[in-house]
Amino acid sequence: MSVTEGSELPNKYITYLIMVATAGWALASYDLNLLVLALPQISRDLHLSQTLVGLLGTIVYVAQFVLTIFVGSAMDRYGRKLVWMLCLALAALFTGLTYFVQNYWQLALVRALASGLAFSELAVSITIVNEQVPARWRGLLYSVVQGGWPLGVFLAAGVFLAFGHWGWRVVFLLGVLPIVAVMVGRLFIRESERFEHLQDVRTAHRAGDRPRLDALLAQHDVDLNQIDRVSIGQLFSRDSPVVRRQVIMLTIVWLFYSSSFVATNFYITSWLTSYKGFTEAETSVLLLVCGGIGFFFYILGGWIGEVVGRRRVLIVTGVLTAPLNLAILFTHGHVFIEIVYFFIYQATNGTWSGAGYAYQGESFPTRVRGTAIGFLGAMQVAGFVIGTAVWTSLIGTLGGSTTWLVVAVGGSVGLWCTLLLRDIPPGQDLEAIAT
């Protein structure tokens, strides 16, 4: 049996794990983007005002925030695979139940749970994949998983174009089928060996079995003083200064990232059509081209991270984002705007995600990795809320240019905080990085 260097798992299993994880994240993206595409039809059928549509987005954000934190802690308590299966199974259930909604509050409840559970997929996949893939290619392999996001965008667009004439209810019902297929595939995924090892250490530690404990610690190092504390508070404990500083710095970076992200990715269609003279068709084509080519920028970010380190990829990406966002504000002519936005899209999606989420996964010890990743996922949602609130409050009174300057440019200046992140050389075992 061929075994990948740095891992006890065979190459075929690693390939299968990456495929299943990529499919899961693609379907999470599919579910989230399906709501965006179907929202005009839903609004007409259920007679929703713009206020109610805006409130729906807020409700979905709140659900993502709460569920991601809960899922993070649950991973460290009950295991990665179980939580991974539950997230996808419940997401499939509530995606299917969207077919039956009859009023706004039913829609809000079902979509909040479906979207919240789908977004939680990110936290679980970061944890379970980074714990199982070989140290030498951890970042590159996980960048493939992150590439599932643009694949999900294409899937949602394709399904909506092919079956949208049947109505939005049927489109959501059809969305259950591929999710169920991925669930079946996950039945063959193994629980993280590192989580199982941690559970064995806890058992031996509580039983006072020193010989067994010494043998286990020889496999993977674990901080016994912190082993039984699984909580958000542990992330900020003064007893673990390295963990505390890293979670604080990553929280700051990801809040700036996601708050500026709403301008360059959520409101970009509206901004280009309202202030740069683009048509809706032109912006749709631009986003499809950026997303299609963007898959390869995820891989590029992962590969470069393996060569020079993921922190350096984040620094370069973060430092360049603000100047690019400023440049598009003063750029004229569709072709030149499209070129600048292409690089904005790749910086805020491909290279950032290709390196950033693997960097998160290797920043924390196994005993609290799930909790930390879940917390950072919730902070990312909090950034979306902040960016959305600032954009909404400014766009009507200050106009597109000033609002873009504040949210897109000002927010992305905060990404220069990547310079303060801890340097983690690539290719190390997780236990050599943080215990």
C-alpha cells in the first residue's frame, strides 16, 4: 500500500478525502448562491418588500454566526466526522423543506438553518482535511477544497438556468440530490486520527495510566494542562499565550477581510451597474469569467504557500488589495475596469483563500482546533454584517464613490495587519506548530 510522505494514510484515501471535501464545499456554495439567484422569484411569489428581503439577509447572517460557533465547539467534543455528517444532512433537509414554505417567516427559518449549516461546512472541512493530509502538501491540497466555492457558483447558475422555469421551489428540491450523494460518499471518510488520539490521551490522563499516556504523547504532543478545557474562553486563556495572540490577530485580519469583501463581491454588481455604466449582463459575464479562472488562483495560492509560506501569500495579497480597490475607483473604460476587477477578485477569493484557510488550520493545537476555526468562521460572518451595515448606511447619502472608499478601500487597508501574523514555515507536522 502506497503511503504519502508525512501521513499514515494511503494516497488513494487522501485523494478521495479531497474530492469529497471539495464536493461538500461546492454544494455549500451552491446552496448559498441558489438563494441569491432565486430571490427575485421568491420575492414576487411571496410578495416580499425590500425591507423583508434585507431582513432575510440579516437573519441568515445571525444563523451562520451562531451555528458556526456551535459547530466548532462540537467538533472538539464529539468528533469531526460526526459533525461533518450532521451539518450536511441537516443542510439537505432544510434545503428540501424550502420547497414547502408558504410565508416569509417559514422561508426565513428554513433558509437561515440551511444556509447556516452550509456555511458551517467551511469550519469542519478546514479542520478534518488539514488534520489528515500530509504536512508537506497541506496547503496545496486544501486549496483544492477551497476551489469548490467557484464550482458551486457555476453549479447554481447552471441548475437555475436549466430548471428555473419550473419555479424556485423545484430548484431547491433538486438541490437535495447532490447533497445526499456527497453524504453517502462521506460514510467512507475516517475520523481524524488526531482527534481519536486526543480522546485516547484524555482517557489515559483521567485514569492516571502513565505508561499509556507516555506512549500516546510520543506519537503527538499534547498540552495536558489544557486538555480538558473545550470552550471559547480557552482560546483567550493567558495560560496559552501563543494560541491567544494568534486567535486575536486572525480575528482582526478576518474582520477586516470580510467587511471589505462585501463591497468587492456582494455589492459589486450593483456598484458597477449604478456607478460604472455596466449592464447586468456585462457584470454577470465578468463574474462568471473571474470565477471560472479563479479556481486556478485558489490552487496557485496554495502552491505558492507551500514554497514561500502561507503568511507571505496573505501579506502580499492583503497589501495589494487596498491599492487595487482604490485603482478601480479611478479607472474608466469597461476593459480597464474589467482587468482591475479581475485581479481584485483573485486577490479577495483565490490567493487569499488558497493560503488563508490552511493557515488557520495549522495555527492551533488539536485540542482546540475545531473551536478556534468555528470562532474565526463566526468572526468572518460578523465582518459581513459590519460591512453590510456600513455600506447600507452610507450608499444612500454619500454615494458610490465615498462608500466604496470607506468599505472597499478603508476595510482592506486593515489587511496590512497580516504583517503581524505569526510566521509558520510550510511542511511541518501540526504538533510541531502548536500544542
